[in-house]
Amino acid sequence: MLFVLSLIQRVRRHQLYVLLGLAALAMLAGGVAFSASQGVSVGTGLYWAVVTAATVGYGDVTPHNSTGRIIAVVEILTAIPLFAGVFATVTATVTSLRLKSILLGLERRVPDQAFVAIYGNHAIVPSVARELLTSGARVLVVADDLDQDEFPEGTHIVSGDPTSEDVIRRSAPGRALRALVAMNDEGDALITTVLLRHVAPELSVTAVVHSAHVARALEDLGVDQALSAEELVGHLVAKSMEAPHAAELMRNMVDSNRYRLTEIDLPADFAGITLSAARSRRSEMVLAVVHDNNVMMGINNDPTLAEGDRLLLLGPSSSRRRH
């Protein structure tokens, strides 16, 4: 692909030289012919040719006989299209260079191994990337207008529009372990989510939006998990009012420097036992079981685990285990 772009660039460069030469020749010949036919100086003739080719048409120098008018028609039909071709070639070359830059940037920035992909420039993205990196994950962020200084070292960053299917395809979502869509505009979040489901239908996608209504719409589109920032903050504040240390408890649970939340497939020998029994068998704290995408904590009852369930675990982070 890059070889083709380079070849196109070289062809267009030679084409540009040819067009420039022909355009200059057309102006020179037209200016000399106009000077001879209208009895003006060569300088005035060249001035008329440049003004005519530039489609400015001041009207201060005009043909006064049939010969001059024929020269003017020939000048218009040759010099103007040639200069238009020059500008079109320059534009196409700049565009191809920009595309080449994007391709090179994507090839260089997409991790070679499995990673977590984040699409969007929501304010939470730098902190999410930091937490994921702390937990040992590789992180790729795809968004426009990112301040790369906000991201910790080791973050793979691709500058591109996450609502563009082309950018999403080149970010290799099929190689990602999971994806997060976190955008300021909820309409853009919907577009990006739909494109991700189309390009990488097997990819597990989580979306963070402001409105609970949009979160429900994303779940209807097949998103594995859609979180409403309004609901999350509202619930946390309400629980803090009920129990003053609830917020501190939640902060400790999600602090990746101290603890690590993991979700694992149910071990084969756990099928058929109760959640309380599973808790006694694990060294980590078993917070809940996920059954048919429903999270059950076993507070009101003690559910029996079944094949296909998943366990949510809370344990010490790897950095703490080394000490």
C-alpha cells in the first residue's frame, strides 16, 4: 500500500513539472502574440497573459481586433486549464502525503500484541488508560486532538476520527481484547459503537455516556456494557449519604495500586456449588457471579453456580503481591 502511494507521488511530481512548463509556455506565447497583434510592449503582453490565465480580468488591457480576440480565446482555452491541472495535482499530492502519514502512524502505533482499545477523548480517558497500564494491560487510544502529555508513558496513541470506519479498521479492533467507547458527544458514541460492532463483531465493547437513555440504546445495539456517568455518580453520592465511608470503600476497591478486580470463567469444578461455597475455595474475595449478564452478589440468596457463569474477584494487585 505504501509502495503504491510512493509511486503515485513520483508520477504526480513529474506530471506537475510538465503542467507547469506547458502553462508557462502558453502564457509566454500568448503574451508575445498579443503584443505583436495589438502593438503593445512585450511586458504589457505578458501582463495581459498572466491576468487572463489567473482569471482576474482587470480590463485595463484588452484586445482591439479580431486577431487579438482569437489569441485571447486560445489563451483562455489553454493556460487556464493547465493551471487548474497544476492546482489539482498539488492538492492530490498533499492528500496522498497526508494519507501516507496516517498509514505510517497507525502501523507504528498499534501494539503488536493484544491490547485494550479506547475510542474517544472524554475527560476520563487519560485516567482510564493510566489505571489499565498500572494493571499490566497494553492500551491503544484512538481520538482527535489529544494532548499526549496527559497520557502516561507506554500509551499507544493514534490521532484519527473514531467515527471514521477507515480509522477504526486501521486501529485493528479484531486484535483487541476489549474496547471502551468514551466520547463527549453521545451521537458520536453511537456511531463509533455501531462501526465497531460492524468491523469487529466479536469484540467486547463497553461504552460510557452521560445519559441513561443513551446507555439503554447502546445496550439494544448489542454493546456488552453501557454505563451512564449520571447514574454512576448519582448512586455513589446517594450511597455515601447513607454510609459516609461508602465512597472510600469503592475507591479502595478500584485502586489498581492496591487491589485488582478481575472477571474469570467459572472453573469447571465450581459448577453446581453455591456462591458461598465458591467464596471459601478462592484466595481472592469473590464479589459476585455473572449469570446471563446479570450480576448476583448473593446477599438476598445463595445462587447455585452453573457452567457458563463468570466470577468477579477482588484481590491484591500484582505489584503488592511482589512485596
